[in-house]
Amino acid sequence: MEDGESTATDHEVQNHLAAAAKHIMMALKACRNLTDDTKKVLSDLNSCLPNKLILGECGGWLLIDSEEQIKHYGEVIMRWETELGMIWDHGDTEASSYLNAVTEIQKIVKTIGSHPMLLSNGKQKELSLRAHHILQRAMSKLKQELMHILIQHKQCFAPEYMSFRSHVEDAVYDESFISVEEDVIESLSSGDDSGSSSDKCLVNLIHPKAISSIKSIASVMFASEDDKEFCRSFVNIRKDALEEYLAILRMEQLTMEDTLKMDQNALSCEGKKWVWALRIIIRVYLRSERCFCDQILGEFGRVSPNRIFIEIAGSAMWQFINFGEAIAMGTPQPERLFLVLDMYEVLADLMLDIDSLFNEETGSRIGIEFHELLSRLADYAKGSFSEFRNCVVSDRPRKPFSSGIHRFTNYTMNYLKTLITYRETLNFLLHDLGADGLDCSPEPENGEEISSYVSCPLAQHARLLASLLQENLENRSKFLKGEPMQHIFLMNNINYMVQKIKDSELRQYFGDEWIRRLIGNLHRHANDYIRTTWSSALLLLKDHVELDVSPFHRPSHRSRCNKFIAAFEEIYKSQTGWVVPDSQLREDLHISTSQKVIQAYRGFIGRNFAQIGDQYIRYNGDELENLVLDFFEGSTRSLGSSRRR
Amino acid sequence: MPATEYQGSFLSRISIRRNQVVSMDGNHEQELEELEIFQKNISERFSDLISDDSSSSSNSASSSEPFLSIAWVRKLLDVFLCCEAEFKAVLIMGRDPSLISKPPLDRLIPELFDRAVKALDICNAVMHGIDSVRQCQKLAEIAAASLEQRPLGEGQARRAKKALAGLLSAMGIDETSGGHKSAERSWSFGRRGGGGGGVSVTKDRGSGQSRASTWGVPKNWSAAKQIQVMSANLVAPRGAEASGLAMPVYIMSIVTVFVMWALIAAIPCQERTGLATHFQVPRQLGWAQSMVWLHEKIGEELKKKEKKGASPVGLLEEIQKMEKLGQSLLEFSDGFQYPVPEEKLDEAAAQVADLTETCRRMEDGLVPLQHQIREVFHRIVRSRTEVLDVLDHAGKSSAPSV
């Protein structure tokens, strides 16, 4: 306050001057032509002005300081033109003094720009051009700095997001007919869930400490209307980073043609990668990228972060979309159902993220394309499911097969088990898929509690498929020689179905009533087996048979016994070679054979011991019972003819 | 979009056709007449693409779309979509589905599908090509914006020069494996798959052009090769086949290959060497006359470009213009010395205005063009599925299943 009257008066004078100058300027603006006299007065005024001010020909003022300022700040900027290296590498002080210099020059350029009349002054014009020149150099340098920072501070993903890659390479679907291994499929489906737990996070694609540097570069470049250059470099570098990341995820650029011609294994592998990579890319990478774009560009109204984001992400997204399209274009095949369901599920799961990343405001079709792809994948899945049903209906044996568990049963049941793991998706998709022939699946009996599992569309389809499989097996069994073998074949396979259903989640979908029916079928075939195998032999042991035959033709008890043993040996020889892999079933068959056959034999021997004669009884009941245990063990044996007679 | 404008007209034609077909089912004469109508429509549609203007080969202002301009290419795609819809009507509607599973169609349809799939890849490559044109457009905009400033000083000229050099090199390097000197140092990291640790300075990217620019198709994919393969087994049906369904299949194949060929010619695309000679439109057929003319015209342009030694940039009129203006303005900015004589400045200003106008046309046209190419893509996919469905039903009708 006290430091002076002089300051106060100086202020006063300056205020007066400013007011006067304003008047003069207003007057000058208002008047079109100046008379010579006026010009002279003004030019006198011009010469009177202290060196601090220069009056333009048309009137207007500019601080002469600007010349010094341009010189000073220009030096700061031009120094980096000759110096190698990057400004930001030299620390924050260098960077901020550079940015400050640029901002100051920008101010000068702006001042000059807002007074166009100044430019007719030769000196001013030259100053302005120089300032522009310096600014241009600065912008060019800043662009390089930007690219440098973007590359140097780029961050790779934390490995935890990468961890489930191993699944892709090991896990290839192999539910083809050739595969007999049972658990291939089950081991796979677990791979999908592991991804969902930790993947909702955002990561820093650029080190956080670089954000402010990038933003400050953005702000000076935008101030110089260099936003286009900024965005171009920004987009290109970020696009490269995304491409590089996709390469790390081993996503390959494929043509539609390549994809359509791919064999099942290669396709599964690519598809698995697709599923895995899409989740990481959308949920982690692109959401983070989007945040980064917002962080950097959000404050500048001139550029939409949305649009920049689309430019970065666009071509990668087309790559994903086109692979999906190529898959969906293929002929529906049962072998591809699970792959496509995986693709469908991951896409459906990501749809909200996709919608928020690629909303329609961006003018990009990517969001819409993903929606269309989702419905095409759904169609393909339905088509493949129908194909599977057709296959269960119409598959016919192509080569000879044994009475054991058929590969086709194995395949179909494993397929059913895998279907259950896609319960929610399939219930949604199969909801409107015509299930003609579903009536054959029984309604649960009154009193039995109908669980939601039993009544869901998937359960209905699963039961239909199991029924169709039974029909298929019945038809298939006709290719085997002789009724007994047909029954063993059906028992083996139906028993396998029962076990598969009972031991897995399938049980809930089939319901106890349905399983009871299946077991009932099993018993029917067991009875039929005994009947068709032994009836003629058992006839020999029945006493009342004698009544029907005339006494002259009546075979002796001894001969009947011999004939029975001969028949037994015959059956023994063939059926010891048959296989019943399930030990419980095998035991059951042994027991019922014993009950029906050995019991009858014992009775016959007991009743007719005397007539036959001890020396003619080659096997007692216990011996025969032991021989029955050799049945269905899979190694053909014969009872040595030496023991005869 | 023009596509929707056409929609009405061809849909009504289809419904008329369907009535005809249904009422005269199985009549061979009717079939012949239908085929004739189809050929006539093809011929008319393609002659629409020849404006009076371009046939007299002058480039004066005209109400119709300049030859090979964005607008013209979009019209070409509309023509394709119309022909395709009509083709499908001829092939499927009111037909006995078993017809297309019998010779000669049992052989021709899979061949048609093969070409369709290749066309899809071309669509993808061209979509990407348009992206790279947009990159060029941005550089041109930067150059135009700096040259528009007054007073025009060295700073602005330098900036323009950089952008233009980048523009021209981007036009060149997009389709060759490189070899063009890039005008600007740019930063890049190690090549693909390197894991992205090391930072290195490379000069192989013209003005910060993204390496991702080879996307859309694998690196060894060649657009020219696709055309060659697509047209390799194209044989006009003879004898009795010429009056049957083999004919429309043949016609549609020619239309597809021609349109794809023209797209590749117009828009930058990966590997186009030899494009001019890879495909010929059969000259003797009446319905193909307009196509023959267009093919010759585009072929001439291609050869002209190839002769110049430089690998051809897309023939798209806007690209050509951008290239020409870019070169001229590059010269201007390169030799820029303040002060510039008034008339030279005026001349440059006119060119800048031209360039700005070209950029505006690109801004307005390229995205819709991309959308339309995607529409073509989806149409091809859909048609393939529809024909496959018909085939499927034809196969199953003999053996009904559950």
C-alpha cells in the first residue's frame, strides 16, 4: 500500500491512456476513411508512443513484448529440434517448461489471430509467421513424444488373465464316433467357468503415471487445432497395441474360406481361442481401452472418445465377427454343437458390455453385427441339435459289431451328458424347437413330484433322444445273429444307458419313473434272453413232455440228460465268448440262469437219478452252476469232448 | 440409402414373377421367357451404370454419378443386390426343389457357393481397404486445413508437406510389401508375436500408418488371385443347358465376379497385381454388353496405372483426385518460400478447396459404402443358406425323417 504514490499515479495515467485508446479505437472502427489530417495526427501519436507499443496502420495494439517472448520461448522449443532424445525422458521439469513455452506461443498466436488488422503490418506479420513456424515444430515434436510415451508406458496384461489359455491347447472336443473314452467331454466343460470369476476388472493399459503427460500433450495439441494429428497417432499406436495383444492371444487372421474348409479339430481349436479371447478382449481389454480413451479425450468436446475407440477396436472386432459368421455359415453338425454353444454363451454373456462399448451413437454397426451373429449362432446350434436327433434316428451300423456296449450308445449318452452342462442355454434355445414325437416320453405318474428339471424343454428333448436311441438300438440289434445275442446286446446297452443316467445329473432330467421303465425294459430282455436261449434245452428236462410223446418214441432219461448236456456245452461254447462288461449285470444273468436252468437240471437229476445211472451223469448241479459263471466273460471256452463218455 | 429405394421396385417385380411362375408351373416356354426377362433386367441394370457422360468420356459436371466415384460404386452395389434378389427368385421361387439337386446344377451350385465364399473374403478385404482410404482422407484433411490458413507461412506449409508426404506414401505402401520410402520417422515395436517388450524405432511405417493395416485377410491372401480362381471354371452353358437353370447360375456368377473385380479395382486392396488380365467378361452374350463396356473401361484405367510403374492405388475417382491434388500441393508446399506470389497462392487455394471438397465427399460416402459392402456380404451369406435349405429339403423329401 505504502510503496508509492508513483505507482498509484502511474496506474491512473495508464487507466486514462487505456480509456483514450479505447475511444480512438472505437472511432477508428466506426469511420471508413481517414482524412490525411487524421492520418497525420495518428502517425504523430505513433511516433510519440514509447517503444512499448506499436500502432498498426489501421489502429490496434500489440505488446512489443511478444517479439521477445517469441524469441525466448522459441529457443526453449527449438532447442529440442537439435537435441536427440525425448523431452519426457528428461524429467517433468523439462516437460513442463516445454509445455509452458508452447502455451505462451499459442497465446501470442491467438492474440495476433484475433486482431487480423495487425497482420497488414509487415513486422507483425513476420512475427506471426515465426510463431506459427515454431508452433508447427512443437506440434511435430509433441506428436513424437506422444507416440513415444504411448509405446513406452504400454502395459501388458497381468498374467492371471492369461492363465486359462492352457485349456485351449489341451482341450479339443473329441466327441466323434471314434472316441470311446468316456470322460473326454466332462473334463472340458470345467474350463469355461474358470474364466468368469476374475474377469470383470479393468486394467491399466498405459501406466497411470503417463496419463497426465498424455493429457497435457493432448491439451496443447488440441489448443493448436492439431486434434486430428493427435488422434491419428493415438489411434494408430493403440490399434497396434491391440493387434499385438491379439497375437499374444494367438488369434489368427483367417479368411472365411479357410474357416469354412477347416477340419473339426482345427476348428475346435480356433473356436476355443475365439471364446477365450473374446471374453478377455471385451471384458477386460476393450473396457479398459474405452476408459483410457475417456480419460484422455473426455475433456475435449471436439473429439468423441466413442469414435476414437471404434477406430481403435473396429478391425479387431470384425475379425471376431467374421470368424463367427463363417462358423454359422457351415452345415450344422452334431460335432460342432458344443463349440457353437460355447461361442453363443460367451457372446450372450458379453452382450451388455458390447452394447455399452459399441452403442449406436457411434454410428458403428459393430454392436448390431454382434447381435445378428448371436442369433445366427443360435440358429446354428438349433440346426446342429436337430442334426444330432436325425443322427440318433437314422444312424445305421457300418461295420460288424459285437454284443457289447456299442460306440454309438456311448457317444449318444456322453453327448446327452454334455448337453446337460448347457442347461440354461439349451432350455432357452430348444424352447421353440419342434419336439415332435415328444409324447413318447412319459408324464410322471400321479403322486410323483414333478421337478422343474423333469419338465424343462431340455429334459423333454433328452428323454426323446434316449427313446430314439433305444429304437435305434432295437433296429441295430437285428444285425446280430440269433435272438439271444440280440437280447444281450440290448441289455448291455440299455444297462449302460441306465448307469449313465443314474450316475450323472441326467437322473434329475429323466425322473425316477422314466428310469424305472428303462430298467423294466432291461428285465424284459433278461427274461427273453433266458427264454430264447434255454427253452429248447429246458424242454428236455420237463417230465410232462413225456405225456405228449408216444411211448415208442419216448427218449430215455439218460438220452435226455445227454442231449441237455450237449445243448449246454453248445451254449457254453458260444456264450462264454460274449461280453457283459457290467459285473452286476453279469452276475444277475448268472443268477437267473442258475435259477431257471440249473434248478431245473437239479430237479431232473434228482427225480431220475436211478434211470440215468450215476456213471452217465457227467456234471452234477454244482459243477454246472460253476460253469455258468464262465458265461459272458469274453473268452470262448469249450468243455473238452474228452470228458464225454 | 439408394439400396432401399430399389427395394420397392424389385420386390414388386418378384411378386409379379411369382404369380407367373405359379400359374404356369412346369411350362418350359414360361421358363424361357423368365430367363429372357432375367437377362434383360441384368442388361438394363448395368447399362444404367453407363451415364451418357462417361460414355463420351468427358468428365464435365453431370447429374449422374461420375464413373468410379463413391456414388457410382454404391450404385454398382445396388445393381448387384437387385440382380442377386432376382436371381434367387428365378432359382428358387416356385421351383421344384429337386431340380437344383440334379445335374447340371448339382455341380454348378457348389461352384457358385465357392465363388460366393471368395466374394465374402473380398468384401472383408475391401471393407478394410476403405479404412485405409479413410486414413488417407484424414491426412488430406490435415494438409488442407493447414494450407487454408492465412497468412500462409512456412509453419503451415511444412505441416501440410508432412501430411501430404504421408498421404502419398500411405497410398503407395498399402498394397506393396513396403519398399516405399516413408516420409516420416515413426515409432513402432517389434513385429507381431514378439511379446511387446522392446521399443524400437523403425522406418517401415509411412507417417505413423498403423501396422494393423493388413487386417481383414491373412498376409498371403491376394485379391487378384481370388478373381482368377473365381473366373477359372466359369463356362457358359451349352446346348440344352443354355435354356435351363444353368444359365441364370452362369449369369449370376459373371455378375458376382465382375462386381467383385470392379470393387477391387476401385478400392485399395491387398495384392492386386495382374488384376487387369485376370478376368474377362464374355463378349458374345447380349446381356453382358454393358458389362463388357464397363470392364474395358476399368481395365484401361488399370493398365494405365500399371504402366506408370507405380502399383495402382484404387481407381476410385475420389482417390485419384486426392492423389493428383496431393502431389500438386506437395510440390507447392515443398517449394514454399514466403512470400508466395498471389497467383500461385490462388492456384493452391483452388486446389485446397478441391481437396476439401473431395474429403467431404469421402466423409459422406465412405461409411455408407462400407455399410453397403457389409449388406452385400450378408446377402451373399443369406442366399447361400437359403439355397442350402432348399437343397436340404430336396434331399430329405425322398426320405422323411423325424
